[in-house]
Amino acid sequence: GVPAEESRTLVRALEFLLRRAGIAVAEAPGDSPVVVRGAVAITMRPAGLRNVEVGCSVAERDGLELGRVQQSNDVPARLLERAWPDIAMAVAEGAAEGIADILEERARQAGSRRR
């Protein structure tokens, strides 16, 4: 994983981008019909690189998984140390896009069941 402060930076970036896309973000986990859970793993690579792997699971509140978003990129270690807020925003952009796609599919399916 990543240290707590870096994790909060990523969460804040993701929340900002989801809201900007018009997706409501609940203040408390129980306030939403959908739950997004994420994990970040950073592993050593050769040549001063670190692999940053981010995964998000999007599920109904009852636990039924709607989809997953996965990202994996090699990043220079010095960049991780110096520019985490920029990296977090780039990671959040990819995650927000994938989450939005999953939620759009959920809405389409719910609409087709009502007909």
C-alpha cells in the first residue's frame, strides 16, 4: 500500500473527479447504493522504477460486484517521492473514467429491467 497521507491524496483526487463528472459521492459509506473500494500496491522494479498498481472494485451495497478497474504503471522512484499529488491525479483520472463506465452500465441495465 501507500502511506496514509498519500492514500488520502488519491481518495480526494478521485472524489473530486467523480463529482466533476456529475457522480454523487456520499459522505459516509452507508449513504450510497454503490460502494467503491480500492487498493494500491507499489513494488520495486529494476532501474530505479516502481510499479504502481491500483485496483478498484465497484459493488452494490449488498456486495454484488458490478465491475473492477485495474491500472498498472512503472514510475521512476524519484518521481513517486517528489510528485505524488500529480501521480495521484493521473491515477484518479483513469479510475474515475472506469468507475463512470461501470455506473453507466448499471444505469442502462436498471433502465432495461424497468421496461
